Amino acid sequence: MALSKPTGTKFYGGERESLFFNENVRAFLLFVGSLIAFLLLWEMGARFGVFAKGMPPASTTLKELWWWSTHPFFDNGPNDLGIGWNLLISLRRVAIGYTLASLIAVPLGILIGISPIAQKAFNPYIQLLKPVSPLAWLPLGLYILRDSEQTGIFIILISSIWPTLINTAFGVANVNPEYLDVSKTLGASRLRTIFKVIIPAALPSIVAGLRISMGIAWLVIVAAEMLLGTGLGYFIWNEWNNLYIPNILVAIFIIGLVGLILDSIFAALEKFVAFGRNS
């Protein structure tokens, strides 16, 4: 009696690569098609008055995007900077505030994760301050620091510290106990266990928190800069005062693009440190 062939599907190397390639091609074509459809609807809606009065068509916005992209670094005074300078100003504030927040959040998160006493002591501060809107700190920062640059950095710090702190504490507290038992059996000191066992094991959670914090930092700085002067947020506010919507849309696109790039960098880093997971 002949044995029947198994009906299960097998994917060999070439077939799997071909399937992956076809999925990527289809996804790219869907993206391009949806983008073209969106731009056409935008163009027709603006030209035929479907949207609010004064809404620019897609063609005008794309022309402005091209102009700002090809003239990013002109300087006609503090209120008339190229969008490249404003972008660098925003990135500088985010980099400083985010770095300071990370330097505070990661060590404190490790302490909270390994010490139940520290967790109980600091948890009320976290739960009290975490829900506060970052912009609520803006008047206080301006009053105390008396400097718009330092206030912007302070707002970034206070808003981006919490995801990294919470994720770090969670990752440290949930390290596999077997790792700690092996370390203890081998006679490793407490400090060596932290650096050689706990931090590497918690690294995926730490990087995930850093990724969330970066997204929040980039989100907050634009809103804060509307009141601080200079930066992409101020650029948007200035163009609103000029009632020129195309430039506002250009700035929104650039903000989104930079946010996408920053998130992609942290996504790659998160994938790199996520050892022991199935690809």
C-alpha cells in the first residue's frame, strides 16, 4: 500500500526569499498607489473647494517642500532661518535633554528594579509626576531658568525620563532568577552580577524604553518651541502668524520624516539586543 505524500507546506531557502521579496514588492506598490491616490484627492479637494478655504493643493505644498529642501541653511536673522537650521536647533535640544534623562533614568531604574525598598520609596514620585503634561512644566521652567534654551532642554528631560525609567525597572525586576542563581553559585559579587548578568538580560526592555522616550522627546519639543522661539515648533508658529499653510505642511512632513528615522534607528538597536528571540 503506497504511502500518501504529506500535505504540509515546506518553505525552502529560495521559496522563502521569493515570498519575502514578493511581499515587499506588493507592500511597496500598495504604498506608492495609496500615496498617489492621497495626493490626487488632496489636489482635487483643494482646487474644487472641498476643504477649508485657503487649504493649499498638493502641488503647491510639494513645490514649497522642494524649495525648503534645496535652500535649508539660509540665515536672514533669528526670525528668518532656513528649515535646516531650525531642524538642527530642535535636534540639539532633544539630544541634550534626552541624554540627561537617560543618564538619570537608567541607573535609577536599575536601582528600583533590584531593590524592593527603592521601588516602594520612588513609586509615588513616578505615579505622581508621570501623568503631568510636559507643557505644564513650561511656565515653571521659564520662571526658574530664565532662559528659553535651558527651558527647552528641561522640558525634554522631564517628559522623556519616565518610559526609560519604568521599562528599565521592569526589565531588571523580571530577569530570569536562574541567571541570578548561577551568578551566585559562581561567587560573583553584587556589582559584577549587575553589570554582567542583570543589565545584559534587561537590555531589550531598556532599549524599548529608550525608544519610547525618544518618540516622546521629539513629540514634545515641537510643541514647546512654539513658545520658546527658534526650532521647528517656532517655524510652524511663525508660518501660522503669516497665514501661509504650505510651509506648515512642509514642517509637519519634515517632523514626521525625522521622527521615522529616529524610531527606525532605535528599532534596529532593539532588534540587535533582543537576543534569544525567534527571528
